[in-house]
Amino acid sequence: MSDREEHVVAVLGAGTMGHGIAQVCARAGFETRLADVDVPAAAAGRAKLEQSLARLVEKKKLSADDASATLARVRAVDADAACAGATIVIEAAPEKMELKVDLLRRASKGADPRALFASNTSSLSITELGQRLGAPERTLGTHFFNPPPVMELLELVRGVGTSDESIERALAFAAALGKTPIVIRDFPGFATSRLGVCIGAEAIRMLEQGVGKVADIDRAMELGYRHPMGPLKLSDLVGLDVRLAILEHLHRELGEVFRPPVLLRQMVRAGRLGKKSGHGFYRWTDAGPEPSDV
Ligand code: NAD
């Protein structure tokens, strides 16, 4: 008999990250509720999760029985239903503080009295979030990586007011999910985003300056430094709008080195958001990503 804490998980935001986080939680055996702006949007996230499980079955990485048991643990519902009695609420909504505060405040009304409030934010202050929620001791960052079912790291972010007990519970949750955690002090961009966006932004500036073509800049880091994926392709995978939001925040908080490149702004204005819109620094089709110079 295991003494692991049996969580009821609410994931708020069923986009790129949210549906993958829900998959990881359900796969670990937890009852998982997925919400978005409305129930059809949550159901669309659940449909993506179902496709992702089907691909794993096709590749023989998951049995058909495990896939259907995982799917059966996930319900697409509205945010209030998702949070009712939840023991951990993980928000994966867009990178805007006001939105995250609103969502988690509302979640706190129906959640379990001991619930952990977790944000998948890439850069925003966990300390501010916890303070504004009125539950600083139970608020923390659970920063998953893209795609959550594949990526091993879980960056746990400890706000100034986060309690030792919450960090212990989060470490146990990470273990139950099969993730390798790191615990990082709340500081803009934490450990991962701060380093990651630096390389990404510099690669975009190099493209602006004509230093090299998309494929060559990416190959430089893939072959020269053994990065599994070049910085431009990775930016496409993350979402150029998401990267821009992180850079804008870090620019405000940490200064000039994080000023977003003009080209990044232009691409976001043009709706070239990367993989999720089918076009960024690459064109993304079923045949795979093809460099698309700008
Ligand atoms: P996304 O745009 O793909 O998804 C966000 C989802 O939130 C959308 O489905 C949207 O409809 C939904 N949403 C908007 N308003 C909402 C509301 N009021 N209530 C519920 N849902 C709402 O974004 P994403 O890439 O999944 O990013 C989500 C968070 O995860 C951000 O904080 C981002 O910084 C962080 N993050 C992203 C990545 C990445 O690689 N994309 C990696 C790590 C962390």
C-alpha cells in the first residue's frame, strides 16, 4: 500500500501546456479535470490529449488499456467544476499576471482547504501571485516543459511565502508524476526561462542582422554545442507569443539584455506564432518543420 497523497487535479487552461500537463497527471493515476475559457475549449484540449495517447499506442509506448484508463480519468468541465474539491490546482493560462490571479482566486473558493495553488508560469512572480491570492504558503510554481509528457524536468518555484510543507508535497507530487524536480527561488525567469529566452532572443537578433540563415543558426547550436534542438526551432515549439510575453516581463524586471527583438514582435503581429499556427521561423506540416527565412 503506497502512502502517496491521492490528488484531485484541476488544470486551468487546455492549450499547448495544459492538455499535456493533464495527460501527465492522469497517466500517474490522478483524477484530472481540464478547464479552459468554456467547456468546448476544454473538450478541444481533451481531444488533443486523446490524440497524443493514440500516438503513444501506435508507437507501442503505451498499451491501449492504459491509454483508455488514462483518458477515462480526464474530464473536460468548466473552471468551477474543475476546482470543486481539487487538492492541487495548476493554472496553464496565458502569461498575464491579472488573468492568473483571477483564475486562482476563483479556484480557491471551491478547492480543498489544503489545496496547493500552482502556476505553470515561465517567468511571473510566484510571490506576488501567492500574496494576491491570500494563500502565499500554499502557492508555488510548477513549471513543466514542452511537451509535458516527454520532458523530464519539473521546475518547482518557491515564493517568499511558500511553506516547507507545500514544497514537500510538491516534491512528492513530482515523484508521482515520474518527473525530476529542481527547486528554484522565485526570481524573474527562474533558472530555465531566463537562460532559454536569452539564447532564443540572441538567435533572432542574429537573424535580423543577417549573421546566418534559420537552418544554419539552429545547426550551430545543435552540432556545435549538442543542443537537441536549435534556438529558433525551440522558439517555434514554445510559441513566439509566449516567448515575447516572457521577454517583455524579464525586460521590465531585469533590464536591457532581455529587450524583445523587433523581428519577434513583427512575427507575433503577423500571426506567425510557430508550431501552433503552422508558421514561425519554420513551416510546420505533417512532413515536419521546414526553415522559412524572413
Ligand atoms: P496557450 O496559448 O497554448 O494556452 C493557453 C490556454 O489558456 C488557451 O487554451 C486559452 O484558451 C486558455 N485560457 C485563456 N484564458 C483563460 C481563462 N480565463 N480560463 C481558462 N483558460 C483560459 O499557452 P501555453 O503555451 O499553454 O502557455 C500556458 C502557460 O504555460 C503560460 O504561462 C506559459 O508561459 C507557460 N509555459 C509555456 C511553455 C511552452 O512551451 N508553450 C512552456 C512552459 C511554460
